[in-house]
Amino acid sequence: MDAFKYKDGWLYAEGVCVEELALKHGTPLYIYSRGHLQDQHRALASAMRAVKPLICFSVKTNTNAAVINTFAKLGAGADVVSGGELYRAIRAGIPASKIVFAGVGKTVADIEYALKQDIRFFTVESEPELERISKCARRLRRKARIALRVNPDVDPQTHKYISTGKKENKFGLDLGRAMKAYELAARLPNLEIVGLHMHIGSQILSSAPYTHALHKVEKLCRQLKAKYPTFRVLDMGGGLGISYKPSQDPLDAKHFADIVVPFLKRLEMDVVMEPGRFLVGNAGILVTRIQYVKNGPSKKFVIVDAGMNDLIRPPLYQAHHEVIPVAKTRGTFMADVVGPICESGDFFALDRHLPKVKADDLLAILSAGAYSFSMASNYNSRGRAAEVMVSGRKAALIRTRETWADLARGEKLPRL
């Protein structure tokens, strides 16, 4: 579904006028298309149906309960990386039996909470973590199901900050060390070895890194299947990419499946996938209102009311987001789109050919459904944006805008 289209010169989110939503709820404003979320999940599930994967939505990409619940209603699970994300997933309707828990720094509190909820399994990233999970499970008299994260040393051909499967990354265990780690897990009490996990990176636009990684872990999987009767799951991680530019082709679900499904069928293991960006990235936009158009000595600046605290991807990853007007205009000019934050890195677009806009016009920053609101902050004491979900011609506020009072909640003046 192309969720955001122009009708009679105005941008619509499905069947709802974006300007009307901005007038009602203010800006900056995140808008999500429920139809796009559903279509992306169904497309991936259909493409991979031959191996019947458990699709675990990567909660870190978008933590809003309405988004998570949309996937829960489709039968999805969740991939979480903290106790807070686990809480959010369960609260939004994901059964604990469909939740996998990753992350390199799980605390005792995280582990104990997950054990009490009886999650599907832990993705374990180090030998000390195996020992900690074993101790927690023994203390609680629980069985902890585990899948070791193996680092296949594959270059995903993506930004270095979102590459996770190379030997220099902090994640997982290298292939040469993995078997000894599984042997340790078998000796530790209250652990059950259920599978192997790999995740090579994010925003991957080619199937080649996945096939390379799968071939590298195949021998280990077969050895583990022969050695441990409970070993039955291959968690492929996530990382499926989307188009951020009109010229960029997303990773097509059917083509991806055509490449990896034959391999997975031969391996005869239960399959878990952890997509995030693929499901939500192009389901969201950030709407912002222009405050000023400033002519500098060497360039023009379009200054908007959204800032890097709302969407940090452009300065953090040098990420490209298309910027379009909510009301179509004639003509173009070259400018930077910048926010009000007191940082030179507060920008959304640099040296961009933009529609000829003026103060008080609305702009939409596209592809803002993933790693956008979930990475937002209160820097410069700015309240986080409101969020809206549309479905057909209906729209609902799914998160209220933070107030100044919200910013100070929990703070206390000490009597010293």
C-alpha cells in the first residue's frame, strides 16, 4: 500500500487529509498508516509461508502500543531488547510465548522479569550472560530457553552504525567460539538449548548477505541438531530494508523468500524472523510546520518546528528522508531543512531541491515509521510529538503530546 498520496493537491494519509490532522493535533506530528502495517506483514508472511516463520516485530523500531497491537492481531510475536520493551509488548497484546529477548547487556531484573513471564527464548550474546541467566533461572526454579547469537562475520553493505554481524561488532559470538559456548550452556543448570540466532545488520537491500550468512552457519546448525535434541530453531534476525529515496528499490519479500526458503527447507528447523523497519518504516511520516525561511549569505534555510530530538536519523546516520509539502506548490529552490535545536547537526535535509514553500506551510518528512519516535528525546526541554494512526477514513490519537509539566514529572528539589 502507498499510504501517503496527493488528492486534489493535498497530501492524504490513506483517506484522511494530513492538513486536517495537523490542524487538530498540532505539529510536530507523527502519522501512521494501519493499512500499510498490515500489508507489509501479510506480504512477508505470504512470501515465507513455505517455512511458516514466527514473525517477531522488532519493538525497538516503533514502541507505540497501537502499532504493536496491530501486529498482535495478525498473530505476530515480538523481538525485544529490554525489560521495558517486554512490558510494552505484553501490554499491547503479544503473548509471552511469542516473544524473544535479545540484547548484549541484560540485567538481572530484565532476566527475572522475562523468566516470570515465560518468554519463548533468550538470545544470548556471551558466556557471562549464559551464566547469569542460569543463576536467575535456578533461583526462580524456572527453565530458561536459550539461543546463542552467532556472529557470521558477514558484511551487510549498510551503514557502519547499523552493521551487527561483522567480527569487530559487539554482538554475538564468532563461529569458532560458538560450539564451546553451547557446551557450556549444556552443563549449566536450568538452561534449555533451543536454537541459534543471527542478525547481520539493518537496512539491507540485497539477499546476498543473508545467503552468505546462512551458508556460514549451516554446518554448525547441523552439528547442534545432532548433539542436542531440543535444538530446533533458527532465528534469522531482521534487517530487511526499505526505500528511502524514489530511486531506491526496497528488499522485495518475494525475491528474498525465493532465495532463502529453499535453504531453510533443507535445514528443517523452525524459523523465527525479526523484521522492524520493513514493517513500519514507510508506514509513518513526521509532519512539521515551517516557522521561517531564512536567506543566509551562502544558502537558504527552511526552519521548521520539528527538531533532531523528534527524528535524529539524518544527523546520526547521515540518513536520507524525502521531504515533501503537504499542499503542492509550484517552483523549487535549494535549501537546508533545519530545526530549532541549538546544534549545527539539527537538520533533516541539506542542499536539497525543495518545493517553493513559505512560513506557516506544512512539510511531511517521509519514511519516519521506524527508529524515529522511538529514538526521540527531550533535548532542549522539548516535549515529544503526538502520534496518530489512520485506518481508511478514520484517525485516532494514539499518543498525546507531552506538556512542559510532563518534562519535569519525577523531579524533586532536594532539602540539603
